Amino acid sequence: MNKTLIIGAGRSALGAARLLLSQGHKPLVSDIAEKFPDVAQEIRNAGAELVIGPQTPELLTGITQLVVSPGLSPDIPILQEARRRGLPILSEIDVALDVFDGTVMGVTGTNGKSTTTTLLAHLLQELGNKAEASGNIGVAPSLVIAEGRVPEIFVLELSSYQLDFSQPIRNHCSLFMSFSSDHLERHGTMENYFRAKWKLMMATVETGSLIMPRRILEYAKQYGMPVPKAPITQITVDAEVPFGDFVPTSVVHIDSQQGRVSGDGFPQPEVLPAELSFHNQLNVVASILAVRSLVTAPWPQLMQSVASYEWLPYRFQKIGSLMGHPVFNDSKSTNVESTLVALQSMRVPAIVMLGGHPKGESFAPVADFRDRILKLVAFGAAGPKISSDLQALNPIVFPTLKAALSEIPTMAGQHPAPIVFSPACSSFDEFKNFEERGAFFNQILVPLLDKT
């Protein structure tokens, strides 16, 4: 019988431990500190042994495999020693899928993966399928199985960190939603980061399908990625032409201005809901293509299901209007690419708020959308760099988000316009995460919004 050492004592470790225990295993869980006391107690209550303290080589005595929490570096000493001894290193995803014989759909990308994952699961559920959104969105698939909620279809949001440690995940459908500079402190280079995500594409079963925007194929060629065996559906947007230099693909086109979808599998152009932002047009179309790779579903029925979907908060979320103009909370925007997508969704110039903890990216690409920016507000630790990179846009710089928000009502009164809060930075200079930052934005602005 395998003796498993689980490194890290978070939610994924709890899921892996509970599932292994249900199979008669006695896993050992190790962490250098008790970072999540409630989870640690759940691990103990489940019956697993939990060791808190230095992770010395003695921990590997009698161990036949390791399961690693995704947030940990691949280079920590205990993993280096495990590799030297030739021990298998797995992810919590591997533990779950080892006992799951249903359909797996995988979603990855720098941005858009959470919305696409939950939307895809929702559409499948509305069509009568027993589907579960899981993975990087915070619900460990091993915990779902251990609790007896085994679905017919797992829709897994998969981060590059999870894919780093995972064995090839045999997906029936894989979606790669977007790619931009992020997590380079982990991967070192953009190519390494892309390669981690491309693992998902390569593991797709030959009878399955791959869905991705044209730009992903450009990156795949640029980095010399191997060609998957499963067929690819390429999504083009507006003036893009199909990318034919990588592999032959089917093509679906989004006209974002008209809100229309056409191409392979669409005998006639179909209309998207008028209220969809640019990036949600892509999320919806990709999800529909993924659903149709498994089941037959008419467009009107799918649109009814899209209408009943509850959009995730802080992702270009309209929270109301101020002086007759919409206010968008896009706190989930933690890199420049996501802010560019938000600006692409705007039809009129807006008061745009950028700031937070910088990731080393240049903010200069924001200037390409100067026609969508009436006033630029910078805040937080990134303020000086935003001011330098976007000097031509005359940004107004504030030391904190609170200070910036205190001036928004006056600014909106002087320059009536939509407000787009799309920080392009992480939140860690002032907040624990983007959710806390988004909630703070709402806390300050919601009382000031127009009454309906």
C-alpha cells in the first residue's frame, strides 16, 4: 500500500487526505507552520497525522509518493530530496482523478478561467447534467469525491501551479482562455509559464476538443509547443483573421460590436446578449462551444441558461450608476492584460482607476486605449510607476485606494462619465486579496450611487 506524504496543510491537502483515508490509506500531512488552524483541525479530525515543523529528510522514511499543495515552490528542499530518491510527486488533482471515471473538462488561462469554469458548469447543469465546478476556484475535487458528491462531469479550473505538479490530465475538453505576463516569480520566464498551461492541451484525449482564442495559438508557435492530437476550435474576434500557421482548426468568429457569433457549427450568425462585456462575450462563446462538444443544445436554450447565470463578483461587475453613468468593479484585474480587456469593453471615455501592488509589468499598453480614458486615476504602491509609464495621460496619483475614492464623487461631478475600477495590479499593498479590495470599493461607493 502506498504511504503518502502531503506537503502543505491547506484546503487541497484536506481533500487529498480525506479521499486517501476513505480508501484505507494513512496519509501523513506536513507543513512548516499552522497557517490555517481551522483546516489543520479538520485534517486531524479526519484521522490523518499532521506534523507541523521543519520538513527534514526523515519525513520521507517509508514514503512511496508525495502530494504537493499548489502554492508551494517546486524547489523547496523536501521536494528536491524526494526527486533525488525517485519518489513520485503528484497534485491533489491527481489524487481525485485517479478514482474518477467520469468526464473531465479543464479550463486554464491568465484571466477568465473562473468565470468560464463556473459558467460552463452552470450551462451543463441547466441541461440536466450532473456537473461540478472545482479545482482552483477553491473547491478541491478530492473533497467533492470524499463527501460523496461525485458528479458525472468535473469542470476543473486549473492554475499553472496545479498543472506544474499534476500528471497529464486526460480531459475530454480543454479551454485555454488567455495568456499574459503573470506568476513569473514562480516560473521564471513567460515560456515556462505558457508551457505549464500547455500541459493541459497536450493531455486532451484525441476524441476530445480544444478551445482557445487565436492569440493562444500564436504563443504556442512562438514558444515551439508540440501539437496536440485533439482537434482545435479557434476563436477570432472582430478584425482578427484565423491563425493558420500552427494546425488546421475550425474557426468561430465573434463580432463584438454587433454581438454576433458565426463560423463552423453556426449555420447562421447567432446573437449574444447585448449587456455582455467584451471579455464575457469570449467566456460565453467558449463555454457554449465546450458544452456543444459534449451534448446537443439549441442556441435559444443556451441563452436562457446564460441569462440565469449569476456572474462572479469583482469581474467587470456593474454595481450601479453614479450621476447617470455606470460604475464597474473589476477588482479581479491583477495584471495589465485584464485592464486592457476592460477598456476594450467601453464604448465611451471613462474615469479609469489603476493601482495597487505592481508586478513589474509596464503600464504603457494602457495608452493604446487613450480614447476610452477621460481621466486616469492612479493609487497605491504602483502610483509612481503608473505616473511614469502613462505620463502623457496626466494621471492623478493618490497614496491609497481610500484617498482616491474620496475624490471620485467630485471628479464624477466635474467630468460625468462611467467609472472603471480595473487596478491592473495585485492588491497586496493594502489588502489581503482582490476580493477584500473589491468589497472595500463597494463599501465606499455603493452608498453614493444613484437610487433606482
